[in-house]
Amino acid sequence: MTDQSTPEPTSNLGSKTESSVDARVIDIAIRLGVLGVFAYFSLQLVAPFFAFLLWAVVLTVALYPVYAWLAEKLGGRKAVSATVITLIGLAIIIGPVAVLVVSLVETLQGLYHGITSGGLAIPPIPPKLADLPVVGEKIAEFWQLAGRSLEQFLTKIGPLLAPAGGKILSILASLTGSVLFFVVSIILAGCLFVPGPVLASGAKRFADRIIAPRGAEFVDLAGATIRNVSRGVIGVAVIQGLLTGVLLILFAVPMAGLLTFAALIMCIVQIGPALIILPTIIWAWSSWEFLPALLFTVLIVPVMLVDNVLRPLLMSRGLEVPMLVILIGVLGGTLAYGLIGMFLGPVILAVFYELVIAWVKAGEET
């Protein structure tokens, strides 16, 4: 007779298989839990330095071609090349940028004290501007009207602006602290140049583990976008802003720091500094003698047009980020993170935009 209990070994085998699967699931859950705990505490430790590291990575990616070229010219001395680039960056930040920030802080402080004290008033119209044919009389009329309206306006709301002093002072402090932020970020970027290829290779392998098989391609795209935006948008804007600010300070133009900051924003959002420079030129010709006004115009007009030459040279082809993306990045970054966000915002948003476009195209191809 055959044994009727032959299915029992199969049942035992199935239960053993299920128990082994459950054990593996529990084992994986425990490993993920331990990994998650370590990841959480690691992120807590890195969080205070995240903004510094992020900006340092952006600077490293943007300036790496320059570092590689200089290292080749120096006979393969990578550490010397990284040191030279770091020192140049520190010289730029500690020199003209610090001067512009101090000038901006002084301008804003003067405006705040003038508004709260009620002593701020529009100066008399320059005689040369009032004597212009056809339009001079009309300009003088509007100028005087603005002066009377501003005085009445300040008389009414001046006391209400006093409570905003703390907010204005905090903004001024953040502007001053931004110089220190850039100094630390440049030093960190200098430390990342030499191990850059190893870090990039690790980033590609990590991306492949998450979004295989195109993770490495997305990392390359992100790097190209950072270089593109940094050189073609941020780089040209900083060059124009610095040159504009230096000339405004050298010629002792009133509110030079505030005008420079406004010109820098205009450059980053791709509008250009003309809206700031042209009225300044008109004011110079109406207020100064012929030779100083002519010299100022001859020097600042090329600065206004330099982006038309530099942008095609610095900006690589193949990456066309819409101006709206750059504008949202500038405004959103400034509102969220202040002066630092004005630079990081367009870079991060442009990288995200390019990655989304590449991801959508990859889905269409499959």
C-alpha cells in the first residue's frame, strides 16, 4: 500500500522556504533600519555645513576646467594649481566684493536713518537737467513734485518704519556675513579640486545604483549644466557687477553699493545693467563737468556691453535654460536664502530643469 502522507515533506519544505524568506525580509529591514539611523545622525552632523559644501561643489565643478588647464601648465602640480585658484578666489572676495558689500551696507544704513529721522529728501534738480530744451521744464516740474510728495510721505510713515529697524539690521548683517560664507566655500572648493575625479566617479556609481542605467549620464549632465550656468550667467553677471561697482565707487556716484547690487541682479536675470547704467550716465552729464562725465561714459559703456562678448565665449552650447527658470531661481533663492541663494538658486533650478527634460526624453525613447 502506498503511504497517504507523502505530501507532508512538501508542506515542510514550503514552510521552511516561507520562514527563510521571512528571515531575509527581517534581516533586510534591520539592516535598512540601522542604515537609516546612521544616515539620520550623519545628516544632522552635516546639516550645519550643507550650504558651504553645496556652494563648494558648485565652485569646484565650475572651475575644474581652469584647474586642470593650470595643473597641466605647471607640469602636473595639482596641489599648486588648486592653491593658486583658491588664492585668486580669496583675493576677489576679500578685495572688490568686500568693498562693494561695505558700500551697500553703508548706503542702506544711510537710507534707513534718513527715513526714520524724516531727514531724507530728494536733492535739488541739477541746473543742466532743468535747462534742457523742450523737456527740461517738464522734468523740473516732476522733480519738484516728487520732492514735495516724498517729504509728506516720509512725514506720515516715518514713525511706522522704526519697528522695521531690526529686520533691516539683520539684512545688513547677513550681507556682511555672506563675505565670510564665500571665503569658507572657496577654501573648501580648493580642497576638492585634487580628489575631484575620484569624487565624480563615486557620484556616478551612486547615481547608477539609484537610476540605472543612466545615472552616470545624469551626473555628467548636471556637471555640464553647473558649468554652463556658472560661466554664462553667474560668471558674466559677477564680472559686470564688479566692474560696474568699481567704476561707481571710483567716481563717487551716490548710493554706489545699492546701484551695484541692483545691476548685479539685473545681470543674473539676463536683463542686463543698462537700466542702472543709462540713468547714471544721464545724471553724470547733468551734474559733472564735461571731462569727468566723458571719462565715466567711455569707461562704463563697454562694461554695459561686455556680456555680449563674454557670454558666447564662456557659455557652452547644447544647454539652453529658459530665462524664466533663471529668473525664478534668482528670486526664489534670494527670498529663501538671501544673498547666497541669489547665486545658488539659478544653478540648482537649472540643473533640476535639465535633468527633468533629459528624464522625459529618455522615457519617450523607450
